[in-house]
Amino acid sequence: MKELNVAVVDCDYPQHSIMKQKKRDMEVVKTTPVYQNLLVEQAGRLKKKAYPVIGSTPASGMAD
């Protein structure tokens, strides 16, 4: 297994559906102890933080 760090660039402008989904997921984690425990367990097992989601436009995403 390659231990690479990843990020997601959401170029679905103006909807940014991946960013919205990540935000909804994080709100559930913040308010639900079961999901908090699962997130901590997964982070420990993978030794990784959650991947970032960055909003962009298609043109800017291709340029970066």
C-alpha cells in the first residue's frame, strides 16, 4: 500500500456537491458519538487525517 496523502478538488461549480456532502457528514459526526468513535478508530487505523475537499471552478482546477 502506498501511503499517499490525497485531497479532493470539487470543480462542480456552482453546486460544489462534494463539499456540501463533506459538510453534512462532518455535522453528523460532530453530533453523534457513534460516528465520532468510528472516525477516531479509522484515523488511528489508517494513521491519516480526513482528506480535505477544496472548492474550485473547472478552469481554475485544471490550472492548479
